[in-house]
Amino acid sequence: MPPVSEIDWDKGDKDGLISIGSHKLYLSVSGPDRKPGEPIVVLMQGVGSTIDEWVAVRKLVLPFARWLNYDRSGMGRSEGPDQTPAGISAASVAAELDILLRNAGIEPPFVIVAHSWGGYTSREFLELRPNDIVGMVFVDCNTERFFDSGAWGLDVFNPVLGDQDFMETTGLATSHVLSEEEWNAVKDEQADPRHQATEAAEVPSGPSDRLALVPKKQLEKLPLKDYPVSVIIADTPGDFQKMYEFGVAAGNGTEEERTLFRKCLDRWREMDEDWQRELLKLSRLSRSVRLHCSHNVQLLQPQSIVQEIQWAMDSCR
């Protein structure tokens, strides 16, 4: 085990590469100096997402809370293992974050902000550090209820989706709130072959990550007791509707494949809010927010996320 970092991460704006044993991860901490026992906000992004996508949220959080973000292995400013694994599980991501925080010497308590696949990685982190988390903000997150029955998986959607650009099809490329420089940083990162290889290893793990959470029964155990839990629900089914229409217009998929796509999308649209609201069972102090925007809330309505972080910080203090 490498020595604990001697950097005081509780004061000033700090960043650097911290060893997790096999390689180093990029860590950045900023915001008001942290008092003893005060929570720090920890970001856990979705599949293929780096801290570059969260700069708007970060700017709005810094006036009132200390903010910690990092890039996962093989992405952004972080190093990766010598060889990209065939699959990257939510549990392995949580384990690396646990090592990162311990080796950097960053003490709890933590308020976790999770997006999309981060619903799985953050819940695995909760499993590892149940006494160290004092609040969670879930931003359009996956849960163990996510398509827990019926045909489901990327193999259902891919024949119709083809190779379209998600950001272009859904309008995200023109409706985001980032500056031109910030947006170019996001696009450049996503175009990096190393990033693409890592994302390709993360994507297939979703179904197994869902199944891995089921036996842990967190939703039955009230693990966060009276600590705040916020659930932000966006309109991801609406994104997939746009992508379906684009794929059909491009001639993608057989009629049978299109029918299966529509069937799964209808089920998703019907149940999405119920599935995500299950996360409210993690605590007695919880609330949900319904937004009429695309899945990438951090790029479209960052203030909606910041409002929930503010509520969580105020509640756990």
C-alpha cells in the first residue's frame, strides 16, 4: 500500500495524481475550507463521463460546499491499468474510489452526487462505507429495479440506433450550458481512443451491476437512516424516442427489432419514475424532483442539481 498523501485536501484548491496501487487517479478538491466533521461533496459520474461534463455544477456548488471530483481509471486526467479490462463493474469502481480516498487521506463524512450508472457505483460505495455517507443526490440514476423483468439490454436498442451521435440526435450538442471551450474539452475527451476503450468496458456491465445489488437489499435496510436522499428524475425515455425516430429514418433495424425497441421503450416510459423513486427508501428523509429535460441534467439544468446538493448539505449539517 502506498503512503498516504501529505496534501491537506481540506484547504484551498488542490489537485493531483494519487496512487491506488497499480496506477494513479486524478483527484481535484476545491471550495470553502473544510471544518472538522463537515461533509464534502463527492461526485460519481455515469458511464463514459468525466469531470469535464460537470464544470457548470461545480462552479455553482463552490460558494457553499467543498467539492471533490475525480476521473475514473483510463479516463480524463487519470492513468489506467496496463491493459484495459474486458469489463468494468460498479463494484470495482467503488473499490477504487475507496482506495483513492484512503490513500489521499480524505476523511468522511461524504455527500455523494451520482448520475446514471453512478446509481450503481455509488450504491456499491455505500456498501463499502455505510457509516461514512451522510447524504446522497441521485441524478437520473439506474437502480436494481431497472427493467427487472422482460427483454432488456443494449442488444434490444443497438440494431435500430446504429452509429448515430447521441449528443446530436437528442439536441444536447446545441442546448448545453457550457462555454465553447468547455464543450470542446468534453468532445475531445470522448474522441480519445483510450477513453472509448474504457467506456466500451463499462457499458456492458449494467445488467450484472443491477443483479449484484439485488441480494444486498439496501432498499429494505434503510442504510442512510435520517440522512438526506434526493432523487432527480429526468426524461431519458424521451432521448431514446428521438434516437428511435432517427434510426428508423436512417433505415436501421428490421420491423421485428423496431417492435421490440418500442415495447421496451413503452415499459421504460411507464415505469421510469417508479423505479427511481425506489431510491427514496434508502432514508426516512428523502424527496424527489421531476424534470422535463434530457438525461444529462448536469449539462442542461445544473442549477437543479445544485439545489438538491444545497438541500442535502443543509439537512445533514
